[in-house]
Amino acid sequence: AKAAGMPAHEGEAGMKTVLMAVAILMGLSGIFTAWFFYVKFPGIPASIAGSLKGAWKVSYNKFYFDELYDMVFVRASINFVKALWRGFDVLVIDGMVNGVATVLQATGRTSRLLQSGQLQHYALVMALGIFIIVSAYLFF
């Protein structure tokens, strides 16, 4: 049971203080290190870089993370999208659009043959159509 007047988390305030102190010390040590290497003794970074050329080059190039990211994610995504474009867009989408156009053109060519321009032919086809519909309704 909790004693009267005691905070719910006894060690929480102490832990916050320790973490704040560590953060402040880390910041101050970074500021001091930068001042030491670039203001007080500016030749030291160049000599360290000269003696550790391979490590300096890898560090300078950000451990080649950008190149790795480009190869794994960017180029892979671009290749996937190109394959999707060639496979799906060109074959499926364009195929459907061109297929509809081909069907409509064939329908137009066929229906053009059925048109004579003479009114009596159209009236005959309408009368036959009405006869077939009425017959189907009455006998089936």
C-alpha cells in the first residue's frame, strides 16, 4: 500500500534528473570536442583523416547508405513499375481499349451493310420485328 503523502512513482524524479544531466554532459562534451579539434588544434582532424583513409572515406560517404538505399529500394521500385507498366498497362489496359475499338469498328462495318437508305426496307424490318415479338408473347 502507498504511504500517505508519497508520490506514486518514487524514482521517477531521480531518473529524470540523471537523464537530464547525461544529456547536458553529452552536449557539452560535443561542444568541447568541436572547439578542441577545430579551434584550438585545427590540424588534428586532417592528420587523423590522413592516417585512416579507408575509414574516413566510408564515414565521409555516409557508410554508402544512400547508394545501398538507391540500389535496394529506388532501382527495384523503378524496375517493378516498368515491368508493371509493360505487363499490365500495355497488355491489359491498352488491349481492352483497342479490343473495344476493334469490336465497334466491326459492328459499324456490319451494320453499314444492313442499311440501304430505302424507307420501305426499314418499315418491313420493323413490321417483322413487331410480328416476332407479338408471336412470342402470344404463343410462348
